[in-house]
Amino acid sequence: MEGDHKRSELVQLLSHVLETLSEDEQQDVLSHVQQKKDGVPISAFRATLSSLEIVVRYLRDVRRKQFKEIATILNRKLSTIYTTYQKSQKKYPHSLDCSDRSVILPLSIARDRTYSVLENIVAYLKEKESLSFTQISVLLHRNYSTVQTVYRRYCVKNNLNPKKEERRAHGAWAHRRGNHGGSS
């Protein structure tokens, strides 16, 4: 009962905050919340498939989308989606695990063709979710060095310094000050 009361208070508080925003700002907030809900759960990446195969399988098997709709969502050719799905079924005939929804990857990250799907996912987890390479490698079931290399590639394509971005993303400046052993 205590949890229900706290939830009710939270809903009232959020409603009050939303009322203070303009209509456009309210729409932005609701879109952001909806986008978080509409993504791929992180546990789907336990499958031994490529990132694109996982996203396609999730949309087809879990969300019951048609191939044409998946192609539109992911900005890919219909034939690519169909082939990806067929190959993924042969490689991994099991159902995807969608039990862990602690991190939801928005579908928009698989849509950007400038980067590979894995590059987009690693960059999202690193920059938006502020996760370490170790945490990302565990969540995606990928080798630590693979995750690091993928992020480095993303940074190079973006003309960013990967080391500087890593420090910025994790507040490592404070951490480094603590390593010097000097007084503050």
C-alpha cells in the first residue's frame, strides 16, 4: 500500500510539473518518455546475433511488425530486412530474451546509417546512459576491447578524441585528481 501511495504522489507531482510547461514542451517530454518505452530491451542483446539482426528480430517477433514497416523504421531496403531476418533465424533459432528492461535502446539509433548499428548503440550507452566500457560489454555480451574499438571508430567518424570523450562522459577529471595523492 505504501508503494501505491508514493506512486500516486509522484504522478501528482509530475502532472503539476507538466502543467507548468508549454504545450510544445509537454509534447517533447511525452515523446521522450514514449521513445524510451518503444525501444529494444537491453536483454535482447544476449542473443549471439549482430546488432541489426537483434533489432530486426525484436521488431518482427516481439512487436509483430511487417517487413515493410521494419524497413521504414530502420531506414533499410526491404530485401535487406528480409535477408537479415532469415539469416538470424538460422543463426539463432531461439526467442529473444526481453526480460531486462533496465535500459531501453531507442529504435532511432538503428536508423542512422552514418554509423553501424553497434557504433550507435555503444555511443548511446556511453554518452546518454553514462555507462563504462565494462558495463556496456556486459550488457551487450561483447568483448571489452570490441566495445572500446567500436566507440573509438564512432569518435573518429565524428572527429572526436575518444580519450577526451571518455573522460568527459564519466567525470574522470575528479577521479584523476584523486589519483595524484596530493591535497585539494
